[in-house]
Amino acid sequence: MQRMFMRRTGLALLLMLAATALTFALVSAAPGNVAALIAERAAGAGADGEMIAKIANDLGLNDPLPVRYLRWLGDAVQGDFGVSLRTGKPMSEEFAARIPKTLALLAGGGVLALALSLVMGLAGAVSNGGIVDKLLHGLALVGASTPNFFVAAMLVIVFSVMLGWVPTFGVSGFTSWLLPWITIALFPGSVLARVVRVNLQEAMSRPFATTGFAKGLTRRAVLLREALPNILIPYMTTFGAQFTLMMIGAIVVERVFGLNGIGAFFIEAIRFRDFIGMQAVLMLFVVFFVSVNLIVDIAAMLADPRLRRPRKA
Amino acid sequence: MNAPVYAVENLVIDLYTPSVSVRAVDGASFHVSPGETLAIVGESGSGKTVMTLGPLGLMPEGVAVDLRGTARADGRDILTLSPSELSALRGGFFGVIFQDPMSALNPMLKIGPQLASQAQKYAGLSAEAARKEAVSLLARSGIPDPEDRYDRYPHELSGGMLQRAMIALALAARPRVLIADEPTTALDATVQAQILALIRTIQKEDGIAVVLITHDIGAVSVLADRVIVLYAGQIAEEGTAIQVLTAPVHPYTRGLLASVPDFRSESATGTKEIPGIPPNQAQLMPGCRFADRCDMVQATCHSHRPRLQTVGLGDVPHRVACPVVIAAEGIVTHD
Ligand SMILES: Nc1ncnc2c1ncn2[C@@H]1O[C@H](COP(=O)(O)OP(=O)(O)OP(=O)(O)O)[C@@H](O)[C@H]1O
Ligand code: SF4
Ligand SMILES: [Mg+2]
């Protein structure tokens, strides 16, 4: 078990290295000259070839790619992600200001998706082919096929413009988070609701469910006590995958709702060819994806007694 | 003989799935009394499981079950109960042991706490007493080091130990009727005898009525007081174990016994399988269900459904559903 953790963690670190190297190479290969951009920012139209060459030389931009990557990596592990070409502030400052907002968006959305999917999936399983089940099935299908910018627009029109319950833009207090959370949670919540429903149904047809009934449990008790623990592992795995996808959703949602998080920053970085900013954010994404998957993997292993306590030979 | 604690009359069970509809049980009656063991034998698919678990509402989800007849548990017809009433009865009145303990026990739940919660709910014990009871049930089921096993998950025990745990689980609610659906089929030969011995011991000690479904004619001869031979959802023959095993009348019973290796040493002339396959119960034919495979078959067999006739008197009637053999061998009937 412990060796398994070590191996998974080691693998995750390797994956992070490979992925950051790849994004570094891709960003470097993108058209656009970092030195020219910096010179332009500093001297406006007065930037000349000599100045650009000097900047490129000072920043080591003429060094071979592996050298540049290792230098970037060395700085990054010390918390230095360079200076944004767009805002002129160190990326560490940008991160400190924006990560909390994105995390709040993801955490709130994640909790909401969790609650939504468990309630919908369980209610469907309790109804078992009844009207509630069919309704929830339809709802989940709609939720899983509506693009989130559309969801956002609808929510804003109804709750902000028509009803005036929550602000349309920017964050000010708890209520302003509600629409972004709902928007970002709808897709993963719907997908996960199906996972809960389908896996519960499968578990209910297994012999241990019959044993549950034979013990004298009601159907609801069999669902909650016997079937639910058995869907934990597929549920956690899918939740991990959906949670990482929420990061992509955050890019759109942050822009629509005017949240100055990492996602919104990333869009701006692309528009302004802020290669330094892009690289730093991409690295953050890689770290996020890999660590979420690692955590989910380990949690799923801990949740399964067959893996947690393998039978001694 | 004691009055039956569980008595089923004229049970008809139709199963419907999106793809098939089957009359799995067609007019069967049976009963068991406290301390008695009723064995139900018959080929795979003959309806043994549906006949015993169907009335308890234990068919898997996704199958629509239509039950007719009566099934009286302590005089109360369980076919007329609401789902919640039936739930309560399943735990307290009936205990069930399944064929494959590996899949019948929940892989995510520890063994002991399940027993304790049953004891708490049905035997009315406090949480602390229930835990003690669970440990002693494990011990009584022949599980060594029960304190340790209490906190084990199913994958940490062997098949034989799991079946013992399953028996303990069924007994935790102190049932009056124990239904054991091929409790040894999935186990090693050496363990099989131990499990059967355990069921027998517990039955004698607690005076439980046992319905034992089995393919194992040896087990029938050792454990059963009475036997029902089921063929395609109908009872072909029934009587005491001695009547049915030593003086079988129905051609199917005779075939079944002849196909058992060294069941009776004098017939060690080699075993033979009954040729052919059971009929498709989705397409019901008039007449005797066994007609297509029977070597005694007559023209009337295809058109007249044989009814059970009593061929031997005694405390327990020996009854056979084959007029042809009864007539051919000049057997006296009593009804
Ligand atoms: N879940 C089900 N769905 C559809 N048909 C079923 C189902 N369970 C049983 N049947 C049908 O009901 C009939 C009786 O099956 P049953 O399981 O009672 O046989 P059995 O005597 O217990 O056989 P085995 O010895 O294999 O356990 C068979 O024709 C079978 O195909
Ligand atoms: S009734 Fe006819 S077909 Fe059926 S068992 Fe007897 S002889 Fe065979
Ligand atoms: Mg069966």
C-alpha cells in the first residue's frame, strides 16, 4: 500500500515535469517575440532592434530550449514565475490575488455538484422508473448538454436582470457567488447524477443487495446502506475527472461573471501574448490536474477495503 | 408431527422481463414444520430458487413477478403483505443463505457490525449486548477467533468461513424458517460437509424449520426429512427422504438418482445422465412437462397434465405425478 502511494506520487511528479516541459516548448514555439514585447512596453514606439537584442540577451532568450526550461523550472520551484508582460506585476503576486477567487469558484461548484448529483441520483434510484426518476433523467441530460455560457446567460437574465436578486457582475458577498457556482456545477453535477443513478441500479441487481433485502431492510435502506458504499469508487474517480474539467469551465465562467480569477487572467494573457503569464498559468493547470488526479486515486484506494487491506496470502 | 410454520399452497409464479415471460412455478405446494428439513431438488432452471425466494419478494430488480396462491407464515399469508410488512418479516421470520457467499456479502461492509445490527433490531438487544451476541454467533458458526473476524471484510475470509458468516448473519435475527439456496455449491468438497453439519446442528438446537435447496443427493439423504422433486416448475414427486430416495416412482426422479455417482453402492453399474434438456418454460405445453425426455412416455402424456397421486401412506404421504408408471407397476393409490 505505502509503496503504491510512493509510486503514484513519483509518477505524478514525473507527469508534472513532462507536461510543464511540453507546455514550455509549445509556448516558446508560438509566434511572437518576448523581447520585442518587453521593449515595446518599456519604450513604446521607440523600441529599436538594438534594445530588443539586449533584452533578449539579458533574459537569456537566446539560450537553447532545455537550458531555458531548466532555468524557468529552477525559478518556479522557488516561487518565481516571472513578471507578467501584460500587467507588469510578478506572477506570484497575480497568483496570490487570483487563486483564492478561482479556488472559491471551484470549491463551491464542486460541493454543489456533489450535493446535486447525490440528491438527484438517489432520488432517481428511490423512484426507480417512476415519474421522479424520468424527470431527473431528463434534467440530467439537459444539464449535461447545455453549454455553460448559455446557462450563465439564462441565469443572469432571470435572477439578476428580471428578479434583481443577485448582482450581474463582480463579486460582493456570498450571493454574488451563487450564479457562478450554479453555472459551473450544472454540467459535472448532471454527469455525476447519471453516474450515481446507473451505478446504484447496477449495485441493486447484485447478490449482496438481495442479501440486504433478506436481512429485512427496506428498499430505501438497501439503497443507502448496501448499494451506496459500493458506488463510492466509480463516483470518486468520475468526480476527480469532472473537478479537473471544472477548471476549463472556470475560464468561461470567470469572464462571464467578472471574477478576476486565474481563468480570466489566462484569457487576457492569450489575447496580449503574455507568454510569461501563459506559461505560469499553464504550469498551474498542470499542477492542478495532476494533483487532483493523484488525490482522487489515493482516496479511491483508501475507500476500497479490498485495496486498503489486501488479503494476506 | 408439528404444525407447519410455513405453508405454501398452489403457488404460481410468472416472471416477466422485457425479453421473456416465464411460468417459473406452476401450482406447487409445500410446507415445513419447526425442526424439520425439507429438501428441494431438481435440475438447474426447474424453479427451486423462484419457488422459495419469490414469495419473500427476493427476486432481483428488473424482473416483474406475478405471484398467485397462498404462503402462510405462522398462519399469515405473506403474499398479501405490503412491502414494508414483508421487509420486517424477511428479517425476523425468514433467514436466507445463498449459494455464493463471496458475492452475497457486501464487499464494503464489515462482517460483525452487520450481525450486531440484526441482533439489535430483531432480537431487541442493546448495542453492547448485540456486539457480544454477534461474536458468539460467529463462534457458534464455527469461525475461529471471532473477536478478530468481527472487524473483517468479506475479502479477508475464505469461502467456507464466509458461508459460516452468512449463516451467522441469517441466524442473528433468530428466524423461524431458514431457507438455504444451494449453500454448499460454491464451496470446496471438504468444506461442504462441514457447512451442512453446521446447519443441522443449529437446526436441532434452535428448532428452526429448514428449506434446503440442493443438487447434492448425498446431502438430501443425510439431512432431509422430506424431499420435493421439482421439474419445470411442477412437483414431480414428494415424500420422505427414504421414500423418494429408496423407492422413487417418477421417471424423472429415477433418472435423477441414476445420474448421481455412487449414491447407492449396489447401483454402481455406472451413472447416466438424463438425456435431453428441460422444456422451454416460456412456451407452455399441455400434458406432462417431462414427456419429451421420458422413456416411459405414452400418447396420453402429451395431452393430459398428470396430477400428484398418493402412492404410499404414512405420516407423510408419498406422492407422484405420473399415472403411467403407477399403472404399469400396479402401484396402489390412496386418493
Ligand atoms: N432473474 C430472472 N429473470 C428471468 N428469468 C428468470 C430469473 N430467475 C429465474 N428465471 C427463470 O425462472 C425459471 C426458474 O429459475 P430458478 O432460478 O428458480 O431455477 P433453479 O431451480 O433455482 O436453478 P439453479 O439450480 O440453476 O439455481 C428458469 O426458467 C429461469 O430461466
Ligand atoms: S406422465 Fe408420461 S411423460 Fe410424464 S413422467 Fe409419466 S410417463 Fe413420463
Ligand atoms: Mg437456484
